[in-house]
Amino acid sequence: MSEAARIRPATAADWPAIWPFFDEIVRAQESYAYPFDLTSESAREIWMMRPPGQTVVLEEDGAILGSATMGPNKGGPGDHIGTGSFMVDGAARGKGVGRRLGEYVVQWHREQGFHGIQFNAVVETNTAAVKLWQALGFEIVGTVPEAFRSQKHGLVGLHVMYLPLA
Amino acid sequence: MSEAARIRPATAADWPAIWPFFDEIVRAQESYAYPFDLTSESAREIWMMRPPGQTVVLEEDGAILGSATMGPNKGGPGDHIGTGSFMVDGAARGKGVGRRLGEYVVQWHREQGFHGIQFNAVVETNTAAVKLWQALGFEIVGTVPEAFRSQKHGLVGLHVMYLPLA
């Protein structure tokens, strides 16, 4: 990434740039348990958060390299715990886009006064993601066995990961 | 419960009988992390499942004593794992309504060919529920610490529980 890379709130105008890599990542069936029949419209509903949540993009020289969502994981008496989701364009992997987005999401939750961040379903064979979250301080709280059908690995576990912020 | 007690699919006409105990349970803030500002309409959207999920009621002598939801916990490559939620009318506690509904939900998932059942957020101080799920074979996979603000107990953990079916 160049120094021009920056993270900013996503707008409706960004969706056409997000959807191609969102779609590719979901179709690969290695990291997200979203429905198979998502359209651009239904995916946009899932990804583009409304307050108190937020969706951001990482933009470099006018190109969107990745996107992340953040906000409360549950409602009411569970709304002090945040969560996030991350998508990085395949063409931009290995450049630290995921890490930059991850650091942003952690910082955002900290500033908003969240008590912790929970990731509900990290595919255990998605080792790049697992290692990144661990590097940011997340711990594996537990693993639901065989809860994800990986295209490459068959039935694999889904980690619940947690980072305390307070 | 009398022998007349039976479990059947919920219909739209059942919602007015479900909503009062649903609302009471959510307001008690001891077992569900639903938004504080639920209306009858938004709660009905959450509770009344569409296929492939299902919502049932336990009815005895024309009175609805409890209700349960069931269906896939996630989409796509995660849709082989089911989940469920349970509400029992406060006036009908201790009669085995929760157990009857729990057994029904397990059996339903078995018949539908699910690989397992995951409960995402069982409040650790809701010991009646934790013990019931353990009696049905569920195990605690992990506990997200301090993820629920209990009215009685303050910050308590949320268990992820799992029952393998295959």
C-alpha cells in the first residue's frame, strides 16, 4: 500500500466496487457462511451497515482494495460487545489491507466505548485471518466443530474469537 | 402438563398469545440479547420463522404455554448446522414446557438431516436453560466473557453450546 491508502466510511456509490470481490469471496466458500443465492441487492443489505454500525472501505489511488463492517454484535443487554466482518479484494492480498482494516475496527470499537469485540464464525482453515486476529489480541474462545463446509477442506470448525477492550 | 398438551406449527393467529410472554422475558434482561425497543411487529418478524425454518407453539387446553424457533444457524456453507430459541410463559414454568420444546427442536433437526445444533448465546446465569440443554446432550463449546448485562448479576458470559447429530 502507498501512503495514499486511507480508510473512510463507505457510501452507496462504493457498492459497485465492493460487490465483485464480495461475490468472489462468498462463492469461494472458504470464509463466509452467507446464503448461496445472494444478489448484489441482498448482499448490499447485509454489508452496508446503518448506525450505530458502520461500513468502511480502504481506498488507494481511487481503487477500493477492501471493506469492513463494525457495530454491536447483538441488541439490548448484549450491545456492549461489537463485531466486524472483512473483505479484501483478491488482487490486493498480502499487502496488509486486512491488518489495516482490522486495526481500524478495533480502534473504532475502543473509541465508541465497547467492552469487547466478538467474531462469531472464523473458519479455522482461514489461517491468514485467524493469525491476523490473534496478532491483534483476539483469543479463540471456542470452536464449533464441523460447522463450515470448506470447498478445499471439507467440514471444518468455526472459531468464536474475542478481544476484551475494557 | 396434561396429556392434551401438544406442539404444533405457529400461525399468524398465535402471535397475540406469544407476544405478552415474549415481551416479559425480553424486558427481564436475563436471557435474550434482543433490542430494548422491540415492538410487537418487530418481535414478530424476529420470532415467526419462514421456511426452511419453523416456529412452533406448545398448546394445552387452548392456552399457549411456550414457543420455539428452529432452522439453519447460518447460510450457504454453514446451513447444515441448526439453531433454536425458546420462550416459556412465566405462569407455566417448572412444568417441563421448555424440555418438551427442546426435545421437539432436536428431533426436528434430526429429521431434517442437520449435522448439528448450535446455540449462539446462552446466558451463563440462566442455569435452568444451561442444565436443560446439557441434559439433552449439548456441550458448552466456549463462553464469551461478560457479553451479557444481566439485570440481577451484572456482566455475565454467553455460552456457545453444541449438539452433534451426525
